[in-house]
Amino acid sequence: MTDKVRTANRPDLLVVETSEGEQGLQPRSQTSKAELGREVGSVLRVSGLTVDPNDVDFDRQDDETMIINMGPAHPSTHGVLRLMLELDGEFVLRTKPVIGYLHTGMEKTGEQLTYTQGATNVTRMDYVSPIANELNYSMAVEKLLGIEVPERAIWIRMMMAELNRIASHLVWMATNGMDLGATSMMIYGFRERELVLAFFEKTAGLRFNLNYVRPGGVAADLPDGWQDDVAVICETIDARTYEYDQLLTGQPIFRERMVGVAPITAEEAIALSVTGPVLRSTGVAWDLRRAMPYLAYDQVEFDVIVGTYGDNFDRYAIRLNEIRESVKIVRQCLDMMPKGDYRIQDPKVTPPPRARIGESMEALIHHFKLFTEGMHVPAGEVYSAIESPRGELGCYLVSDGSSKPYRLHVRGPSFVNLQAIPLLMRGGSLSDAITVISSVDPIMGEVDR
């Protein structure tokens, strides 16, 4: 919304003011007590549960505070996120995240695409962890189809998902370091991520937004020499995590900005439906790979990393150690990778080998029908969930028996975890707002999907 107003000292000058309406942060005089409570993060609306109902300063006057914007073009909002902050000097009283500046409409787009085309769409939501999006969507489609993918495809998916988790956490380590002024970490994090992206390119032909995991399996088998490539990635990144440890963990300035800053309790995190490293930082060992195993996670050894205090430092330590746990899983995939097909051999679900198209009319027809009309999925509804680097990533699909989803909805962990920002920022300094956004690790493509 835009309003044109005339300034007091220049009545001839029109100034355009932008307003988000009810989505924006209003002066206290125009805000109800219930809304004020939500904006300071005191009221958590789930089954009537209320945390700290009296911990709201209702008596403060508007002339004692000021409301400022942070973003949506701020480099440390990690995307096109706008934060409206009410400040008392340098301290944050209220916070309201304003979303919708990116809004890609991917869910509605997905309802216009066939199930065969769908993975190309969803991979672009969390563009830092595209494999997780593709995997979750493909698993939901496979549940509707009632099919089981080959063992080799399961292990390839798991290995690629963990490599992508490593790459995602490396991006977080890099950008979190940059947000705190540790520019060296920005260089090192992207340097190691490049190893993973180079392997993705060798395997799938693209560095990210791969469209590699598809209903029925994966797009292609692992390339020649993949064992050596993966071994080098594991050895290099595992060793480098200890260098990051030396660079950051004991560094006095880093600790001042992280230890004890923006704590959240387990009760508050659960009430807000927060998942991933933010929830585990409170001591809750909830990881879908362990709690509700999928793929072959029940056949590999790894630890679920948890924190104690739920502060910025715990969230940093969890992601650093999760890189090491993912390396452990990838090494087990390297040793235990089975032989066999990398996708189901059903021409109505996966395309025939390209060489067969020029030899068999039946293969040509299957190929043509699959990529023009798509596969027909039995009517029904399903919910599939996996543990993405940011938390529980869910996919709800409704099929009406046609070749396109009747309804596609994604539970993006970035969107849900964003609810915690007002609570985490309350009472902190403006400079801490940067570290809070970074510690939540939101990807705005997933928020504004």
C-alpha cells in the first residue's frame, strides 16, 4: 500500500509512504494487547499455550521509541526479508518479520506441472539445499504410486542428501562468519563447498537446482571414479572443520557475539513448531532421520547433535558438528553402496534408456507420453517429511488421478522457524539482530514459495 502525504515544512512536496497494512509494525497506540504480545514474542498460539503472558510492557509510549526498517535489501537479512523493529535506543523491543517480497508461487505452479516435471519446480525453493526438496517431493509421489525404488537409488539419494547438508551448513558457516565480521570464514566456507558442487556437476550436470532426484529413483548413475571424488571430499572437509573450530570457537569476539545471545527454551521452541538446529539447540533430540527413519538412515551410524542453552553459540556448534556427522554418513555410503539399478524399471514412471529410443517404437512411445502427458498417479492424499538442513521439510500432495497434482503444499522449515525471530530478538541489541537472523538460517525462496 502507498499513501501520498504532504510534509509540514514543504506543503508543495508530495512524499510517498509505503505501508504493509496489518502486516506491518504499527505504533503502540494503534496495536491491541494481543498483537503487541505476539510482536514481542511473549504469546505463543498453540492449543491455548501462553508463555510469559505478563512479560509485555504495555505502558511504554510511542514517543519513547522508534520504529525502523531492516531490509528487504539488507545484506544480512539472508534474502528479501523485511524486519520492522521497535527500538529503545539500541535495544529491540518488538520485531515483525514482513515476508512476500520474493513470492514465487511455486506451489500453484506445481499444480500446473506434471509429476514428471514437478522436481524441476520444487528444487528451486530452498536453493541452498535443492536435493532435500527433490527428495521430499519424489518420496511423496512414490507413496501415492505405491512403488519402492531400488536399493542403489536409496543409497545414492542418502549420500547426495548428506553431501548437500554439508554444502548447506558450509554456506551458513561462511555467511554467519561474514555477518560477525569474520571475513576469513566466508572465504573458507565457500572454498570447501566448491568441492561438493563440483561433484554435483560431475554427477548431475548442474551445480545446484539439479533435478537429480526424481520419482522412481535418480536421473543418472554415479559417474566413473565417484568413490575417489567422495573420499577426497570427506577427508578434506572433515579436516577443515577442525580448522574452523580453531578459527571461531575460542575466539573472544566471536564468543561475545554468540554465547548467551538470543536464547530460546525447549518449551518455547516446541510451542512455535520450530525444528532443525534451532530446536535441537534447546536440548530436544528431534531429528527425523533418527525419530522417523527414511531411506537407509536406520542402517548407518550417526549422532544427533543437541545443545543446552538454545543460544546462538549452540546453534553454531550444532551445525559445525552436523557437518562431521554427515561426513560420517557419506563414508558409510561409500563403503556400503549396493550395486543394481539407479531407478525403477517401469516405463510409465521413468523414461527408457536413450539408446532404446532409436531402436524400439514402444520405447519411443513411452518416452513421448512420459514427457508430454506425464504419469497418471492414483487418487489420494499423502504427507511426506524429511530432515532438511533447516528442519522438518514436509510435502503434502493430493492426487485426483490425473497426471498433475490437485494440491501441492510444502511445509518449509524456514517459514515456520521465522516465527521465532521476535522471541529471539526481544531485549537484545540492534547489532544482535544480525546474528539472530543468521542463527535461524532462513532461505527466503522457501519462505515465499
